[in-house]
Amino acid sequence: MKCAVDLHMHSCLSPCADDDMTPNNMVGMAYIKQLDCIAVTDHNAAFNLPAVKAVADAMDVVLLPGIEVTSSEEVHILTYFANVDTAVEFGRMVYDHLPPLSNNKAIFGNQLILNEDDETVGELDRLLIQATDLSIEDIAQACEEAGGACVAAHINRSSNSLLANLGFLPARPVFSALEVYRAAPAPTATTGEYKILYASDAHRLGDISEREFLLDLPERSTRALFEYLLECRNRVAGK
């Protein structure tokens, strides 16, 4: 079946996202836009995923739990997991690999942890939009060991991407897919056997995708979407 997806968006936990990117607002906007599956992928942490999951279940929107991890090369890598608990634990590990620099809210924005009623229940102190001390290969290996799937984020952007920061697509690690940002020029590198994904990278409610990015899945579920990503990786790896 054709499922409309947006697999890259940020909640108000990410300091670069608007404070109105709350669980209910994000899932509600996805519902209004008739999206079947979404992924919330905050920078280097995952503490809003439990609340997003509760709201998504109530609104019958499929959630793929994710985190956007910044490597030591300052490349953004999307990591996806089969369930929220695994994603949150992976996020705790990633957060511990950030430099101990506190967030300046006046400059960077709030880093809010919310419950399913959009009430603030906490804030993170360590600035999330920093590079971790984990290399691209470290992130991919840790994600695979945790049972997750990696996607190279917005490879055609002029910053925080494989092509901009490295200048090429590395042979290793093998990703599940490559994400292309539609508002930027087409990738300059040959993408080979990789599946190309499109997503909004929404930091504001109005940026969340319309019903335009479709994947052919056997069913409308987190399991089907996650297994699709694993199968894409296995195909590239020749398994």
C-alpha cells in the first residue's frame, strides 16, 4: 500500500525548532495533512518521543522513533528504531557524547521536554546542536548494534551533510538510504543502489510535508516501515 511519510522533523526539544512544535501540534498537523507515518528526529536526544508516541497512537498516525545525530565530522545522521524505548536509550548514549556546553536559551532557543498534554516537564541543559565525539562510522556501528537503521541526512545541503563536509559518499558505513532535501540543488554524487528519501526537516509546523512523499509498504505500521529501511540497507550491502 502507498503510505505518505515525513521521516525528518524536530520537536521543541531541538533548540532550533519553534516552541509550538509540541507532540499534539506536530501529530495533529500530520493528521490534517493525511500523513500515514512520521518520524520525530530531534538533535542528539529523544526525550519527547514517549509523548509523541502517545499522541500518535491516539490519532492513528504511525510513528517511527528517530534521532538526528551529529557526528564528530559535523555530519547529520538520522537513526531510526523499531520502538520508542530503544530510541530513548540510544539518545541517552548520544547525549553523553556531547561536549559539556550549556545551552544559552537567549541565543539558541529552548530545549523543552513535554508530556502528552503538551505540558513542560523538563528541559535539557547541554546544548543539543553540537557535534558529538562519535564519528560517522561510530554512529552507524552503535545504531546497528542497537538494532537500528541509519540514513544520511540531507546529503545535498551545503552544511552538515556527507557531500558538503566530506566531499564524497563513503563506501563505509552502508546506510539504509540517503535523504535528499528538495529545496537544495540535486546531489552531485552518484547515489548508486541507495534508496532516496525525501522529508521536510521541519522545524516549524507549516514546514511539515503534505501528502507527497510515498513509500510502498505491505501495511501501515511502524514495523513495516522499519523493516523497509532494513531491507533497503541489506540490498545495498548485497545481503
